[in-house]
Amino acid sequence: MNRLTGLLLVTIAIVFLAQTMLAQDAVKTDPKHYKVVFENDTVRVLRITYGAHEKSVMHDHPNSVAILLTDESTRFTMADGKSVDLTGKSGEAVWAPAGKHLPENLADKGFEAILVELKPKMSKAK
């Protein structure tokens, strides 16, 4: 392998890894389950829809509030490989701290929620 080919391969690998690390937005990585229904400078609101036993991909969210539209029985596998099983009732509102996870619907029926993602406050220019 000549030097130019080696440099090209290293560059491609770096670009691929950078895209993988940065492209963690649920709407972009898993549009089947996550849809934007509203967005402004303060919040982004997502509609989350999973079929029975469907699984997502690893992605992240900022600090958020989830409003359960159906009962919840989910497993969240975290970036470190640990997992947490959660249950909830339709109508509940749940705080979700910022982080990276891979969700899976454990139920025999669909799961739906509204997720209100909180955007960081921007300092006002004087």
C-alpha cells in the first residue's frame, strides 16, 4: 500500500467515526420511531411511536420531559452497556435526563409518547 492510499484510508476512517459519534439525533438515526411535531428556540417536541417488541438504535436526547400516551414497558440500554427496565402508565409525565440510550419496547402492544426536549439557554448578546 502506498502512502497516498494509506492516508486516504485513515481519512475515510476518521470521517466515518466522526459522523458516527455526532449523528446521534433520534430523528436522524431512527425516523421510523421519532418525528418532530413542533420546534422553536426553546423546545423540540417529538412524537415517539414503537410497535410491539420494536427496538431503536443508539441515540441521545437533551434533558426532556416524556408524556406517556400509552402504558410503557421498555428497556433502555445505556452507552456503557448497562440496561434499565421501565414501566409507566398512560398519562404520566416523566423527567428524562440528557443521555445516550437504545430503547426497546418490551410489550406485546405498541407504545407512544410525546417527548419535549429542552434546548440549552442561549446567552443574550448585549
